[in-house]
Amino acid sequence: MNIFDQGKKMLELRAQQKKLAKMNIEVEENDVKVTMGGDFKIKDLVINGRKDQRIIDTLNKAIDKTQKAAAKETQALLGDLFGMK
């Protein structure tokens, strides 16, 4: 794959990420309603009819940290696999 093809793939990936971020999935169960974007960010969280932005912010921070840790581990594994250490 040449550099032009790699650049094209990166643009396609970014477009797909933006599309996923706009997607919203809503789940409601046991007086809890959660709306989450395709980017795994919690957009809305209502418990017993009440919304607490602090909970949403804290959960989103936890999700972000988890994604970063998983990405780091995956990169390390791929580096080992392809001898790129």
C-alpha cells in the first residue's frame, strides 16, 4: 500500500468515526435511561427522572481512560507481533 492509499484510508477512517459519533443508542430499563453515542460517550443519563451531569462526566472520563489503556496495550501487542518495538 503506497502513501497515497494510506492517506485515503485514514480519511475514510476519520469519516467513519465522525459518522459513528453522531449515532445515538438509547436504552431504558428499571427507571434508568442512557443515551450513548457511537463514539462510546454517554450523551444523557437519567435515573428516576433526574439527570446528574457529574455522573455523566465521570463515566465519560472512565470510558476515555479505558479506551486509551486498551489502545496502548493493543499497540504494544501489535508492535511485538510485527517486531516494531
